[in-house]
Amino acid sequence: MLWSRLFILEFEMNIYPENFEEKLNFDAIREHIVAKCLSPLGEELVFAMSFSSDYEAVTTYLAQTHEFVQIIQSKMDFPTAYFLDMRHILISVERDLSTWLSAEEVGDLVNSLETITSIVDFFVLPTRGAVYPELKKLADKVAVFPTILEEGGRLLDKSGQIRDNASRDLATIRKRKIEAEKDVARSMQAALRSAQIQGLVAKDVPIDMRGGHFLIPVNASNKRKIKGVVRDSSGSGKTFFIEPETVVEANRRLHELENDERREIARLLTVFTNLVRGELMALMHAYSFMGAIDFIRAKALFAIRINGVMPLMKNRPHIYWHQAIHPLLDMMLQQENKRAEPLGISLTEKHRILIISGVNAGGKSLCLKTTALLQYMLQCGILVPVGKNAEGGIFERLFLDIGDGQSLESSLSTYTSHLTHMRNILSYHDDRSLILIDEFGGGTEPQVGGAIAETLLERFNSKRSFGLITTHFQNLKHFAYQTEGVRNAAMLYDLVGMRPLYKLAIGTAGSAFAFEVARRIGLPEDVLLEASHKVADVDLVLTDPLEGMVTEVVQDTVETVGVQIGEEILTDIIIVDNALKNNMIRSLKKGDKVRVKGKQIVGVLMDIQGSLGKVAFGELQSNIKLIRLELASD
């Protein structure tokens, strides 16, 4: 029952699974933004920040942050002092009509309201309104409080103390209080001199102060010889502390004046508090505005840190990013004087689903996480690190299936967990959904997993969902070549240097490069040859040389030659199948300059072993079906 309620809640938020943010480490994004806030007002909004599919809201949040980035980068003098959260004070004033603000609270209120006024004034200038329209809209809705500020300034001095002239009565009381303090001092000095002359106390005896009373320390034998009130005694009982009679009277008058002062200050603070009490709703809104500015400013500072920008937004599902960077990875690598590799990612109405393949540890999962995190950030109103002319869109729902998903509590296997996610996605996905799946169909027998994955992919595509899916399955690559709306992409790999390039080539399927990797580490060639004969899937042998060519020409852009290459791979596979049926084997010999049919890159036929030819394309050597080769003209 609990799981059911959680599941419903997840989909009310349009995010699946429940730990979506945890899987993408989005909490780290929040922490970076919180660290740049000036007050709890902004921090609360960072923690409350959530995914939205409301186009108007998202674009407004992004525009506000973009405008604040401009303010920071222009090095304008923007008010940032006294971002104080006074809401709890205002709430207590509202709840208890007998309470009043302390002098310290009045000072904090006045200082923070002056900051709010300065912020509003910053945006009301006509020239500012044209440059920062969204921020001006926020400021236009905020009231300022000149009367409260005026009365607060009249009540407090610059040090935050109640002014002597805050009222006529207070001025009189404090003047009398000064005279009373002088009377106390004079009376004390006179009483002390008299006691010294009488020999009741020593010449150098110090005056003591206890409980707000000036006292003379005397021996027990002399305590009755000084007229006054015994206020205290030593632990041994040998010394008594006496307030002389004349001082008692002077102190009484002083304490009366101090009480009068406290009553008058309380009256003044009550009058001021009642003034504030009449503006509580507007004041609460003003502090909400201050919190929004703090929040937006923090997001802007974070955007500058990660080179975040506002893409051209479209009110539909759409991703067209150049130079997309995983911000958390990039910040981590910068500590080692390195940078994350940028990616070009495209999901459009024409090509809605991307099937990403390639070598293990080649960046497929990173590409998926980058896409998921940036889209989530974008729809939380956070600027994202993508290149110029990038385009963003709005999805109603985001579905994520990443990691092994194993749960010790529920004893679910990896594949069972994976299928549970697939069932839930199937129940809710539509044409405004973004589905992000890592290692699609993995965790079980390849034939079964591949078949189920292909069937699920058909369902996703039939509802015109958008998706980014990583896989090793050849049937999914073929499906992408043959199916409208779906296309392949490859994470590129340097076969010479034996290292992933972490670049995405859209339009061509990737390879695990199993034969090439095995050859590079020295596995005997006869083993590889025998293994190649056992491979039923032609594409595993055929795509390696094409991938080697792609690595030389594909840049970080979604518009590459990969589309043509991808389409030609599919054509070549069909030709091979037909030719094999007709037993059409060409006559070639070692040393011939050859090319793959339809390709321009020329290689040298190094060896012939059965129906396979070993062809060297520069440093790259690959086994290719002879039927796919033709002589190259000199």
C-alpha cells in the first residue's frame, strides 16, 4: 500500500523513479547553489526547487537567472547587505497582539527593508527595466515602506540604540537619569569619606558593586556604625557589604527613572510594532521577494561557475545541444586541471529516440546522465552548460532506468528491477515523455533481453515518446536503422591509442570493438579468425572499420557525416546477405588496394582467410567480408 502511494506521488510530480535526483547526484547541484545564498530565505527556495513542465514558468525562471548573470558580469553595484529573514518575527507579531519588537529586531527590520527598497529602486529605473524585464516584473509587485523606515530611523540611532530624542518624555527621563546617576556617585563618595574619617574602613578600600548597588565593605565589628542597608556578606562572615543610607535614597530615585525609561521605550516599541502589524501581508511578500532575489542570484553565480546559459526554448519536447557538459564531472576534473569532453545531443520530432552504442567504459552512461541531469536542471529553472545556439524543450515526464537497480530489501535481481521500471514506464509514457535507459535489455540472456528490449522500443516509438537509450544489442541498432523516428549514435573510440574519446557521433551505430581490443592485447590471430567465423551477427565484424573512419571526421556537433555512414551500413548489410545467397565471391589477392563498397577510404588487403579479408586502413586493421570489398583505382 505504501509503495502504491509513493508511486502515485511520483507520477503526480512527473518524475520516475522516486530516487531520480539521487541517481543523478542532483543534491550536489543544490549544495553548490545553497553555498552561494546570502540568507535562509534563498536557501529554502533552493531546497524547494523542483521539476516543472509549465513552459511559461520554466522560461521565466531561466530568464530571471540569465538576467542576473548579466548583472553580475557587468559588475554593477547590486545591493547585497542585510539579507535578513524577518518572517518569524513578523509571524510572532501577528499571533500575539501583546508582543512588541525589541530594539535589535527593529534595527534588523529597518536594515533589511532598506535593502529591499534599494533592490526595488535598482530595477525601477527605465533603462534597467528594458535590460532586465523579468526581474523588473518581480520588483514591480513589491511594496516599499517609507513610513516604517522613517519611524525606525527616528527611533534608532546608527548603532541600533533607542535615540534620546525618540520622544519628548524619553529625553526628559534620560536627562534626569544622568543627574540621578551623578547623585548616586556623589552620595557614595561622601559616605566613603565619612567612614574613612571615622576609621571604620581603610583609606584604600575599594567600592564594591553588587546587584546594581554601590557598597562599602566593612568589618563585622563596624557594620552597625554605618547607617545603611546590608546587601551581602563574605562567606566567612567577617566582612559585610553596606549600601549607605544616603546612597539608598539616591539609588531609589535612579531606579525609578530607569523604570520610567523602560516603560517609555516599551511604549515607543509598541507604537512602532503596531505600525508594522498593519503592514504584515505586504511585509511578508517583501521578504518573499528578497528570498527570490537571493535564490536567483545564487543560481546565477552557479551558472557562471559552470558556464551555464539559457538555450532557445521551445514549448514542446526538444533537445538540440552543442557542447553539452556534465557540470559536476567538469568541476571535479577542473581540480586536476582537466575538462569534461563536450557532447552534441539531438532529440527532435523527426529523430525522437537515440540508440547509443559503443565500447564498454566509452562514455555511454555518461552521455545518458549528462542528458538527464541537464534536462532536469533546465526544467528546475537552472541554466545549463551547453554551447551557443543550443535549443531546449519541455517534457511532461522524465523516466530514468540507470544502474543495477538491485534492492537488498526487496530481493529484486537486476533484471527484475529493470523490468519493473519498464512496466511502470509503459503505463505512463506518452509523446511528451523523455525515457532514459542505460544498458537497455541487459541483465539476462542476450537473445531474450534483446527481443524484449526491441518490443519495448517499438512501444515507446509507437506513442512517439522521446528517449536516449544505451545498449550493446545488435538488433536494436538494426531497428534504429530501419525505423522512422529512431536513430543510432556511437560513442567514438580511438583504436590506435586504445582509449575512449567521449564524443558522440549521431547517425552511426557503435561497436564494442571486441575483435580489435582482443587483437591489440595480443590474442592469437587464429583464435580471432575462428571466432569471427562463429559470429552469426554480420554487423559485429562489419562495423569496426567504419567506426575507425568515423573517429577521424566527427566533431562535437549533431550534424555529422554519421547519418550517411549509418544508412550505408544498413545498405551494405543487405547487399552482403543477398550476395551470399547467390555465392557471388569476388576474386581478390593479397596486396590489392581495396575499399569497402561505397566508401572512399582506401586500404591494403593484407591477407585472405576463407571469406574474410584482413584490410589495413593505416594503423587500423579489420577483418571484412570479401564480398564487401572492391578494387580501388590508383
